[in-house]
Amino acid sequence: MFKLSSEASLDGAITVENKFIIEYLPYADGDYVKVYLYGLSLAGRKSDSDDTIDRLARRLDLDRATVDAAIDYWCDNGLMSRLGDDITYLSLRSARAKIKKYDVDLYREFNRQAQLFISSRQITPNEYNEYYALMEKLKIEWQAMTLVVKYCVDLKGDNVSSTYIVAVARNLAQDGYRTYDEVEARLEEYGVYYGELKQLLSALGGKRPDHEAFELYKKWLKTYKFNRDTILHAASYVKKGGIATLDTKLTSYMELGLTTPAAIDAYETDRAEMYKFARAVNKELGVYYENSDHEISSFLRPWLDLGFEKKAIIELAKHCFMLGLKTLPDLDAIVRTYLADNVLTEKGVKEKLGNEKRNDSAIEELMKIIGLPGAVKAAYRAFYQNWSEAWGFSDEVISYAASLSVGKSFAYIAGILAAWKNEGITSIDGARSSGYKPEREIPEAFRGNIAEIISAGTLNSLFTEITEDDDE
């Protein structure tokens, strides 16, 4: 059974303290961390009758021996206590690692040399025990361990923590470096990199090389196959975030197959231009995105790949904003209508927009007649185009229909004209003698006529406008 000690329990809430994350998690085996966290969850479920070690092993897909080893590890570090199968989580504030007995004579020379390297403070018995436990568990020669201590002191200074030394020694051992000769050769390799890495880190802000930086630098050279000049050149594109950001960039370059400074420059130049383009489009739409990567990959670059000029997209963004539409999907719908008409250039877009607005003066007159305030909208243009071009009504007939729609909307005018068209009325005399007034706006039978000449995107906008007008 898993349970919390009285000190570890806080009103039934389960917390993972920063001390565990900072001082224990980075240096523990991954399976051991899983056991600790899942067991902590079980300990907090007081009504759970099946909080057993075997259940935990099944849920984590681990064998019982691994779980037992993990529990022993946390008990040794003072974070758990065990009585048979009863596991109690202890408070991290009072955690004390168990002191095991080791052969003092075996490690006497290690102790002497380690203390010589760490000369500014006294190494504690607990710290020595951490080193002993690691050496025995991973079969590290004590002579190799002294090299690790010296290496860490050279990197971090006399105040280097035991957790850092243990982490470096563990990483080396897990990579197969356990003997004096193996560790010496490995650390000499790091020494070869030191000058290059120091120059690189200076370009990134002056951080002193540490073991993690060496590991990253080796990865870039050996695994990613970048040469030293390319790595240093890539650092010029890192504005903040240091070596972690550089690692992200180099990983991206590797995946994209960018292996030379020239290729990287071309990519970064294009990326900067695309960000500039994104800012221009967003400015016209009246929106702001802190990160435009999704916008570029999902909208802007596909539009350019379809053949659109950048300035054409910017003009369409202006048009989109004037229609009261401010999202990228809205702009995409408009872009698709222009693609269907093969209008891809700035000149073509301006001409098409000019043609769309050619009837605006007539539409404004209709708006005055029915008392409709505001600017000409795309829906009004769609209505007018349908009445004059598709249905063939003259301006005189359309104006007369508007005079019967005072205080109403363009949809009301459409209802009158649709009824006249259905009755075959096309002249002004026929319209005046009909005396028709619609009971509803835009009879269903005539919506299809509108749809025949209006794109899906504009039609949706049109009926949105109708709804807005009706609400007024």
C-alpha cells in the first residue's frame, strides 16, 4: 500500500515540489522517476483499494524487480520508507539519504584526490557516499571518478555541486566510459573542443563551456555532420536563448538538409521575408500574432505557391478588412474566389475590385431611398449585380422596387424583384401596375438564381449581411 506521511500530506492535495524536480529528477533513472510519480498518485487516492506494487508495475509496464529497485533507490535517498509492501512517501524538507557502509580502504585514495581538487570546501560523508554508490552501481573505476571530479571543477569551479559531478559521471558511464583510460580519452576530446566552444559561446553571450555544451557540440559535429564554421555561422542567427536555441536551429537545419552557410543564409533570408510579409498582411487585417509560423505554413506560403503576388494578397487583405472580415480563414475564402478567376497579380486584383465597385454610386442611391445608413457592402453589390445582370432589371425598375421598400432592406427589394421576375414583369409600367409587396424577403425559389452567379464565399457573406440587416 502506498501512503503519505503526515508531513508529506497537505490537505489531501498531491504536489511535486520544485526540490524534487531540481535536485532529484535530473539524476534519477527514467523508470525510477515514473515509479515515484505514479506511486505518489496512488498514495493520494485514499479510497483506492488496489494501490499495490504489482498494480503499479502493470500500469507502468515494468517488471516487479525494476519497481522494487526504484523504491529502494528512493528509500536510499530519503524520499520513501518501506516496511514490506507498505511504502510511505516522506517530506522532501526532511529527506536524508541513507548512509551505507563502504570499504574505506578501497576509496581512501579517491577521497584524498577528490578533496585536493575541491579545495575550497570540505566534502561531506553524504557526498562521498553518492560517489561510492554510483561507482559501485555503474562499475566506474575510482581513478576514472577522480578525472571526472577534476574535469567538473575545471568547468564549474570549486563550488561545483555533487549532483553535477554525479550526473557527468553517470552520463559517461552510460555511454560506455568507465575506466581511467576511457574517461581520459573522452575528456581529452572535450579539451580539443574547448577553444572552439568558448568562441561559440562568446558569440552567444559569453557563457562558460560546461559538460552539456560539450555534449551538444559533439552532437552537432559527429551526428549532424556540421563543420565548425557552419555551427559558428548559425550562431549569428540566435538573438536570445543561447545554446538551447542554437540546438533547435541546427536540428531544424539538419532536418531541412541545410549544411552550408550559404544554404542557411538563403533559408533565413526567405524566413525573414515571409515574416515581413506576414506582418504586412496582419496589419491590413487588423490582427496580431506573436508567432507567425502557422500562418506562414498554412496560408501565406500555399497562396504564393498557387502563383499569387505578395502585393496581391496584401490588397485582398485590405479588401477583407473593409468587408468586416478579419481572420485568415476569411481571407483564404476571398483568395480562393480570385484564384478561380485566375486573378493573381496586384494589378489584376485592383482591376477586379474596381469593377466590383463600379455600381457603388447606383447602390448608394438605393440605400438613400430605403434609408439604409453606412457604407456599401459586398452583399449589396452581389444583390445589385444579380438584379441588373442576371435578372435583367433596369435601374428604373430597381429604384421603383426600392421606393416600395422604405425602412426595409436589400433583402426586401430582392423579394419584390424576384416576384416580378417570376411573373415575367420587366418594365416599369408592369412593375407599377403589379402592386406586389412581399410577405417575406427573398423567396426560397429564387435563392438558387443568386447562387448561380455568386461564389460560395460571397454568398455566405451575402446572407450574413441579410441577417444583420433584418436584425436592424
